[in-house]
Amino acid sequence: MAVAAARRRLWRAMRTAAAATASGEELYASLLSRLVAEPECRVKATMEEATFSVPHRDGAFWEPLAAALLRASYPAKAHLVLEWKLEKLLKEGVNSYNCEPYSTIIRFCGETRNAALAMRVFECAEAQGIQLNTGIFNALINTFLSVGDLLAAVTLYETMEGIEDSKPDRATYDAFISAFSRLRSGDAMMNWYLAAKNAGFIPGTQAFESLIVGFILLNKLDDAELVFGEMVSFEMKPTCTILEAKLEVLYRTEEVNRVRSFIKLVSDGNWELNKALVDRLTRLCLDGGEIDVMEQLLALIQKEAHFSSVTQLHCGIIRFYASADLLSDMKHAIDRMLDDGMMFLCPEDVEAVICSYFRHRAFDRLEIFLNRIRSLYMLTRSSYDILVAGFRRFDLHQTLEATIKDMREAGFA
């Protein structure tokens, strides 16, 4: 009885929580619709009215609203929401050790490239006696970098170096590296990278991405290789963008066995490949026609995530063995593909297998092959023509008659 009563109370609580969540989402959507529909002069008043609704008493409801207004291309109204929040902070007062609310507003200013409002927020925090920290300086630096005011950003960085509780951190250096990457300034990128290392910081993954991609766009391939090597030495997992850049470096430098080297690198690091990379590597492997490289890539990628590429590799491997008349290897490759639930993609590959069996007069193997694919693959007219010609040439009359019958049933005269 006690357990049953507890279970009923639990279900009631869950239903109440779910209803409250749904109610909060509806109020949020309604408020966002109001902000979009109303004139700009009403934005702050609407935000003030919203503070009295129960689901919004946590005080953080303005952040998703500002973000949604930005996504919906209403930057002016988003700025008004930020101004409203600043005015509310100044009116209510906050803990002198908590500058996070101010930092959050400044971060939004960086997204909207509103350096003037960001500076105003920073100055208000100072005037309020808020204890500034590295986070608020970084937010303001990012805002200045977003509008291209490098002098203001560097001045802030120099100011941080002289404040004990606001020293530059990894995020500070990452911001400058990314900014100069966007500006295509190779020397500045490298200088900030070296400055970060000298200060004892290892750049983040996104900063490494900015460095490597930036150097490649500037055709500074040696610098790109240097930075990539250091990133790997730090045991950092590269993004797919970094891996695409690395493959580009291998191509531009015309490194021998570049595809093989790249696949080994990815395999040793246990890194993930996205669809674009897998598709590109598949094309390169098939164009190169190197069986060991195709096998390495096939072992590396996951069938479920890259079904089309895996099927293409299977067919490419089968085509290679068929052209080389390696019947045992060809049969193994065919069985492996079919066992994996895949089928031939084009008649040319099927015909390559047929011709290989005919060249070796391996008629029993050919019959087994045709029987295996019969229920899953429909032979084309050209494939039937090759079979008819082959059986006729080797005087296999009974098999020939059966093939002609199958051909007619398939609709081919």
C-alpha cells in the first residue's frame, strides 16, 4: 500500500512538472511573438511586464529571447532587450563579486557587433564597483575583434596583463588567433600562437582549426604542418575541418602515398571522419586503384554511417580482383559484401566478375555467383548478352537455353 501511494504521488508530481514545463514554453513563445509584433518603443515595457510572470522569476529568461530575436533578424529589438537588462542590473544592484551578468550582456554585444553598448556595459560594471575578472575582459575583447577594432582589443589585453585577477587566459589568446586567421594575417597568427605557448597555454581545438586553415589559405603549408604536428603531440582530437585541411596539405605537397599516410594517421589517432571526408577518400582510393589502400579505408569507416561509400569500396575491390583474375580473392570480396547486406551498384562490376570467370572457364563458380545475386539483383541486357555469348562460345547448350529463357522472362528479346 505504501509503495502504491508513493508511486501515485510520483506520477502526480511528474504530471505537474510536465504541465509547468509546457506552460513555461507557451509563455516564452507568446512573449517572443509579442516582442516581434510590437514596435521597438514597447520592447522594454514588455520585458518589464514579463518579469512578473511566475516561470520567469529566475531572471535569466531574457537570454533565450535575445538570442531568438537575433536569429529572427531583429537586432535592434535584441539590443533593446540587452539595454533593458543592463538598466535592471543597475537599478537592483548585484553582488560586487559577480560580474557574470555584465559579461553575458557583453557576449551578446559581440554577436551583434555592438561595441558601443559593450563598452557602456563594461564601464557601468566598473562604476558599480564590480570586481572585474578575465571573463568580462575576454567578452569585451571578442566584441572589439568582431568589429575589427584591433587597437582597442590589444589595449585591453595589455591592461589585463597588469591586473592580478584578470590575467589573460587561453580564451584570450584563442580569440586573437581566430581573429587574425579571419584577417588572413599569417605572421600575427603565429605570433599570438607563440605568445600563448610562452604564457603556458595550449590553444583550444577551434584555435588550432583557425591556425591550420588560415595557413593553408595563405599557402603557408610548412606552418600548417608544424601546427598540426604540435596539436597531435598535445593529444588533441582534430575536427573534421582540420582533417580536411590536412588532406589538402598532403595534396598540395604531392606527398607520395598521401592517401595511405592520411588513412594511417586517422586510424592511429582513432579519429572520426565526416561524410565529405569519407566520400573524398573513397573517390581517391577508387581512382588510385591500390587494393591495400581500399582495404585500409574499408576497415576504417563504419558501414552504418557511410553505407554508400562502403558499398563503392566493396565494388571497387571486387572490380580490382576481377581485372587481375584473382578468383579466390574476388569470391571472398563478393561474399564479404553480400554478407554485409550490400549489393552491386552498376552492371559493369557484375560483368567484370562474369568475364573473369569465363576467362578461367570457372563455370561452376559463375553459376554459384549468379544464383547468389539472382534474388537481389536484376541483370541488365548487356549482362545477359555477355552470358549468352560466353555460354555459346564454350558450347554450354543447356545453360545457354536456360539463360535465354531467363532473359526473355526479364523482358529482353
